Amino acid sequence: MSNPKKKKEILNQPLEFELAILGGRVIDPESRFDRIADIFVHDGLIKEISSRKTTTRIGAKEVIDAKGKIVVPGLIDMHAHLREPGREDEETIYTGSCSAVAGGFTSVCCMPNTEPPIDNQEAVKFVYVKAKEAKCKIVCVGAVTKGEKGEELTEILDLVQAGVVAISDDGKPVSSSQVMRNALEYCKMFNLPIISHCEDLNLSSGGVMHEGFVSTSLGMNGIPSIAEEVMVARDLKLAEFTGGRVHIAHVSTQGSVDLIREAKKRGIKVTCETTPHHFTLTDESVKTFDTNAKVNPPLRTRKDVEAIKKGLKDGTIDSIATDHAPHSVEEKEVEFDFAPFGMVGLETAFGLVVTELVNKKILTWPQAIAKLTINPSRILNLKGGRIKRDFPADLTIIDPKASWIVNPSQFKSKSKNSPFGGKKLRGRVCYTIVDGKIVFP
Amino acid sequence: MKLRSKHLLGLEGMTKEEITLILDTAEPFKEILERPIRIVPTLRGVTVVNLFYEPSTRTRISFELAEKRLSAEVISFSATTSSVKKGETLKDTVRNIEAMKIDMVVVRHQCSGVPYFLTQCLDSSIINAGDGAHEHPTQALLDLFTIREKYKKIRGLKVVIVGDIKYSRVARSDIWGFTTMGAKVAVCGPTTLLPYEIEKMGIEVHHDVDEALEGADVVNVLRIQLERQKGGFLPSLREYTNKFGINVDRLKRLNENFTIMHPGPINRGVEITPEVADGPYSVILNQVTNGVAIRMAVLYLLSGGEGKVE
């Protein structure tokens, strides 16, 4: 990146760059680059990354002074629900993208459990048509089974040709082991990961929160940790047997982390993610019957939160995804038992990573950034997630020191169902840049 | 002395002093119930709405009587005859009712947390008449009152709650209430019907009813529902009766001067034999009588009443 020959070449270039980001701490986890540098962007691509001060003389139409800031690859959220088609009152691909860029994300993976679900080529095409107006890149995940019913496989080749990057029946598990086995076998032909929502529906049946002392004292039906863990164990066995790729979504329990750690040691093709709420909150948040804290998998115990942090630290957990799940106020302002599961997360994820993981010394900056960029990019075979010459200029510039108070009413998302209202966070997104264009603020 | 909150949502977190205040306040009300004219003007001009989203006989009549004997204006509502059927949300329903100017709401609901939810939507005082498997505070208060009436104390007594602990709001309120008042509490039931980490509530946990009853003073027998068998928690009610049913034989293990309680409704021959339910040590009907006095006390104190009633 900084060989003298290349620098000379740059200095001799007569061109005026579209954008220059000067003097920031540039972190690119893939190349292990972490120092003060200038980034030059042209034609939507990163054209130069240089630690040489003199390059500041090179002209640029737009200059961002990034002194004291951190410049990272644009964040990738590999797990969000954008609700379009079907529940445009809660979120659309456009409003979801506005929320994403406000949270520093330049790519968002939208899950297929819409109404109707994204289980055929036409539906994928619809998402990509809508994605043209989005402020960030939208990548589509297709369903594993038709209608997400868990019975018949979707036309996976068709989905792949239309551009899905993974398949998942997220929101629901693929309950039949036979269907899951076939999906894993079939997807090997496309090197396509299956994102698995691990939940044994018999064990979780009727549950509304984590089964533990808090559910006992509140008299609420619990979702036990084993409802997740028995399915994680099953999927790991199926992945081992078939040689297929499984990605475990929203890992929430200590037992799941342990199972995945062991599986990785044995060489099983497994990756996994957790969410900011699962490394931040516990079931104590439900004590005030706040339906914004009702989420699936549920908020677990302190012990689970610690295990998840450990899994993030030792690399068992590859990525951090939001599981952004918008719900309308009318749907959430009801009896706890009747409220839908889910919380929005695009605009709080990064602040929670900084506040709960980086500032608490669980992860270093490059480790934390990797889990939001290159790791999801590798799992989904994306181009983004790296700061690399001639790669798309998807960049996020953050102020690591800035503190702010979460105010859901200010969210760009159409929905405001966050349990983090009033929480003080460190780390604020200053600029989000997609293909060289500043899309936020 | 006054209660700290204008609502009664549960006994968790309530102090010994507050519980004692309610029990003490109920005493003169009980005396009023013995008079030929059983009505006082205490809550004249106060409007109380009873919102029952779940069927109830005892609790509902008990609250209505308590309200009427305090001269409150009473409106009763049940979910089967309301706009709930038309798809209106709970929040809309209660806000509409409150817009008609009311002071207190007594609520029974199948979902835990509904009384708390109402405190977020309304200005009225909220009284929990049973929410899901969470709490049933007035039931526990009347249990405490009945036990204190008989033994003149609660501290030091051993209280055993037998049955479906997992789905019982009475069990939870009793556990909080009796432990706060210094009793030693044990629960006993099939392992499938004991909720996770219940011992953390500061109680003993048993699966052997004979062991649990050893040296106990008070046995509170909970109703066992047929649904538990369907839900796969129990192989059969017959097996439940054999292992956990309270019969005369099992009473031998109890201390002298023991007491049998049941919050009702009773499944005679299932969780309790008729001889035990109707035995001289049974206070089941006293509990019902005391329920009215306790609810009068709660209504009085939450409407701003202080200390002793004249």
C-alpha cells in the first residue's frame, strides 16, 4: 500500500479526486492496516490509501477532515428485517436503508420473512428493484423452503441467479431434519450458506421470554436455552455430515457458544453471529413488562452475556448482526404475551459495540470492526467490508469518543421499538459513504 | 401510615409494615361485615371499575361486595361482553373507560403484567385481581389475614404450598407475602410443575409431599387443572392424586393445630379429599369471608385512607 513507486504514480496523477478523507485512523481488518492515513476516492472506488502527509496536496472536490476519527470499511449488517413487501407501515427497503446509513451500515442483508416471503426469483427481483432507491446496498437472502413452511425447498438455483447471498427461513427454524439436510446438501453446489434460526418449536412453545428465575417470578412462559441449543447441536451434526455451510443466526446462549466452539475445532463449516442486544441486555429488562425487550431468541442471563462476550473475544462468534426487527407501536403497546418479538437495531448497533465491547476491552478496534465488515463479507461472499484499492468506496467514519443518548423518536427507521431509549452510548457515526457518495449525514 | 403506591400490583417488594397495615385495616372491616347493616360510607362518590378478562366467581363477587359495602359506585365488565371481541386493544378499551371519569380499576387478566401495563396507560389506581401466573395479591393478603387471625402471628410458622406451582399466581403472591412476614415457606409439586429456579425465592422445594408436610403448620392446597394433563406435564390426574393429593392419612405429619387452606375452586377428590376440605382444621370458607374484608381494606387504603378505620 505504501511502496514508493505507487506514491510517485499518485503524485504524478493530474486527476482531481472526487473525495479525500484526510488524517483519520484507518482500520482495515483484512489487511491488518491500522494507522493514520489518507484515503482518496474516485468513480466510486478507493483509489489510494496513503500514510504520506504530502499527499494532502492532491486536489479533491470534497475533503473530509477525519482527524481524531476512525475510518473503517462500510459496516455490513448480515441480518435485518426490512418488512417490504407486506408491512410497509413498519419499514420499507428505503426507510430501512435510511436507518442503516444513520447507523454506519453501507450494506444490509434483508431476511426473506416478508409477506409474501422471498421464496422465488420474482420476489428477489422485486427486492432488487426497490433496492435501487435505497441509500445503501441491499443484499437479499432467500427462503430455504417455499412459503417458509419448512416443507419443500425453494428453487435455490433460481434464487442464486437472481442474486441471493444466502438462504434462511429466519423467524422460523427449518424444523424437519430431513429438509435441513437436503438444503445443506443442495447448497453445496452453490457454496451458499444457510442461515439457521435455531429454535425447537416444541421446547419454546408458548414462551415469551427466557426461562429462568425472572420468568419464574413474573409467571411468564419461558423459552429455555435448550430450545436453541438442541437445534444448534442438530445443525452442527448435519453440517458435519453433509459438508454443507451453516451460519447460526443470533446466538444467545452459553451452551450454543460452547457447541459452536467445539464444532469449529473439529473443522465443521460453521459460522455464527450474535446481536448487540444479546451481548448487552439480560432477562432483567423484561421485569417492567417492556414489550420492546421482547425478542426471539429472548434476552438471556448474565452468564450467557458473559459467554457471548467470551465467544466474540476468542473468535467463536464471527460476526455481529442487528436482527433489526421493526414493529409498529400498535402491535407493541399490548399485553406482553400478545406483542410480537423483535426490536430495531440498525441505529444503536455500532454504539453498543463501542460501549459494551471496545471500551470494556472485550475486543480491540480491529477485532470489533472485523465482526461488522470483513467477516460477514466473507461469509456471504460480498465485495465490501474491506478498504482496498479499486474496491468500492464503502466507508464509515466514526468519532470513537463522542457520546450520545439514544432517543428512539429520532430514529430514521419507521419503527421505534428499541429497549435502549435513554441509554448513553459512546461512538458515533459521522459519515457513511456508499460507492464514494456521502449518504449520511 | 399510608401505602407507598396508589396501586396494588403484587406483594413482591412490599414491606412487612405495608402488609401489616393492610391486615390491621381489614380487622375493623371484618367487624363491619358482622353487623346487621353491613355498609359504610367510606368510598361514597368513588367509582370503581371491575375489569375481568378471565372468568372468576369468588374474586369478582368478593371485590364487588367489598366495593358496595364501602358505598363505592361499581361498574363490572367482562371480556365476553365488551368490544374486545371487536378487536379493540386493551389500551384503547381502558382509556375509553377512564374517559368516562373513574377512580379505581380492579383487573383480572390471563396475561402476566397487565395491571402494570394499565398503570402506564391510566391515571386511576390499579388493583391486581390476578394476572396470568404472576400475582394475586389480595388472595395472599386474605391468606395472611386468615392465618394471623388463627395463630395471632405469622412469623415462625411453616407454610407448605402443594400443587401446580408453575402456573399459580396464588403461589407466587403467597411466597412473597409469607416470607416477608417471617414464615418459613416450602413448595411441593410434580417436578414438571415447579418453575425454574423457584428456590431462589427463598423457599424450600420438595417433590415428596410426605417429606414436605413434616412439621408444617399450614398447608395451602392449589387447584390442579385438567389442562396440565393435556399439556403433557402430568401422566394423569389419578397419578397426581396418588402422589400429591392431600388426604386424612397425610395430615398425620403436620404439627398439632394445623390448618388447611385452598384458594378455590376445589377439585374435590383430585388435589384434596372431601374429608380434608370439610374438616375442622379447614379454613377454606373463612378465607372467603376474610377476602371481602381484605379487599375493603385495600380499596380504602389505595383511595387515600390512612391508618385505623373508625
